[in-house]
Amino acid sequence: MSLFGRKKTTVGLDIGSGLVKVAVVDHSKKQPELVKVAVVPLLADAIVEGEVMDPGIVAEAIQSALAAANVKGKHVVTAVGGRDVIIKKIQIERVKEQQARELMRWEAEQHVPFDMESVELDFQILDPDDDGVEMNVLLVAAKRELIEAKLRVLTDAGLEPSMVDVDAFALHNAFEVNYPEAMRGIVALVNIGHDVTNINILDDGVPILTRDITVGTRRFREDLQRERGISADEAQQLLQGYDRSTHLDAVIESRGEEIAVGIERAAAFLASSSRSAGQIRAIYTCGGGARIPGLSDALADRLRISVEQANPLTNLTIRDGALDSLVTDEVAGLLMLPIGLAMRQVA
């Protein structure tokens, strides 16, 4: 425990391939309160599939987003994700946490397909109060170079990390607050970003499987430009509009199929493993691609599962002016990750 207690506010920083998003949450009251949100576009190809191509442009966008959110300090909570992060639910002999910490590197060698010398490990005991002979543990491994790359981005922007989280856990933070009913059974939280779609499977509220597929709003936009002969701006307007256009139908069918197959493969892997015997009962979407007109319906028809757009503002206390100059319906889906990061209360 910190001698000086916990910070009253947390700044969540989500550095995406197309947008930089900041959420500020005040933890000083009984319920967390969203104080301010900022969304700043990133120039094309400054970040491609998670790799920073132009550090200067990215740092400038981060600083602009923080300024727009009235953030004066240097400490932020950010996250890493993608193929270089492994999350796995395992069972080990019930031991005290200190013993578990000593066991975890050996356990990781059995479950993580990375060189143990190149990763950072962490874990959480999921059933600490049970008295069975075995306990369930959530094991997390991230390649050290991935974390170091994220830290370089922060340094370039003059920032320091209060915490480096994992995308799946940050999404879960915001999701749990707003959709408590989704914390039972098996559900999928699908974050459709600019370059990548993250598929996160939760079992009774615990993230047990993550998968990334290289389909995002960029691919939808490029398909529209190529197949319909329209400009990038026109394509973007169709993707962010409220009405489904006939121009979108073929693109939604082809790219939606890729997302659906990704969800099916994640479900098949889940079914073939010993970790769970159930089936996905519902899908929640978030990210910039979640509001593509007609995509949720197409996924629901294809997968025969309920698909709902998740809104991280549903149950959250929001301070007046937190979303000034932003259209709530347009940005809500983008905010699941930054709000989840800002929900972390740091020392």
C-alpha cells in the first residue's frame, strides 16, 4: 500500500493505429466518474499493425490528445496486446501466493510458446478462497520487446507509465462495469479496430482466450474505395454513417465473414481444450468498426448468436462536459479500451 494513498484520477491512454484516445476517471468518490475524453486522429501509416513507423507524429498526436483532455501530469495507464501477449487459464496445485510466484516460471514454460528469457510474466489466482487441492490461475506473458516499444512511445511523448496493462483486461474492466449480466456464462467481446480485430472470450467474467485477426476498418475502407470507386473520405462516411448503404453490402459480407470465422475458430479452440465445455452465448462488439451499419446484423445472422454493440458509458457516472465537442453515439464504441485503462486505480 502506498504511504500517500492512491491517486485520485487515472489517465487511460489508448494508442491505436488510426486514433489516439484519452479517458480521465476520478476515483475520489464512491463511484468512478468519467471526467474528460479526447479523441485525436493519427496520420495514415504512422502506426501499422501495432508497429510505430513515425515516432514524432505519434508523440505529437498523444500530446494533442492529452492537451484536449486537460491532462497536466505525466503519468498514464496504457496497455499492450496482440500476438506477443499470451493469456491462459491454468490449474496448479493449491499453494500460497509466494510459492505460486516461484512456480509460475516453470508453469509458463509448459504453456507459453516464447523464450522465457524474453518475456515478462504475471498471474492472478482466480479462486483464492477455495479449499480444493487445485487452484485456477490466470497466467499472462508478454514479450519484453513489446513492452519496451510501448515505453519508448511514452518517453517520446514526455510521459511515464503508472501501469502497463493488457488490452484484454482493460476492455474487461470497462465491460464489467457496464454489462454485469455478461459476467456469467461464456461471451465474446470483439474489439474491431483500425488494423486489427481483437476477439476476447470471457467465461463467468474471466478473460480466458484472446485472438487477433488482421481485419479492421482500414480493410473495409480500402475495399469500398477499390470496389466502388469512391474516395477515402466517402468510404469513411459510409462506414461511420447511421444508415446502411448498398455500397456496404458486399464489403460487410466478405470482411464480416473473416471476423465471423475468427470468432468460430476461437470458439472451436475453446471447445477442444479442457478449460471450458460451454458455447458462446452472446457477442458484444466495440471499437471503431462496431458501428459500421449492418455489421452487427450480418455477424448475428452468420453466427446465429446475439450480437450487441457494447457501450462503455451505459453505467458510468459522467461529469458534465466530459464529452464536449464529441458526438456520444459516434465515439462511445471507441472508448471501451481507454475507459477500461482509466478504471485502474493506481498508487
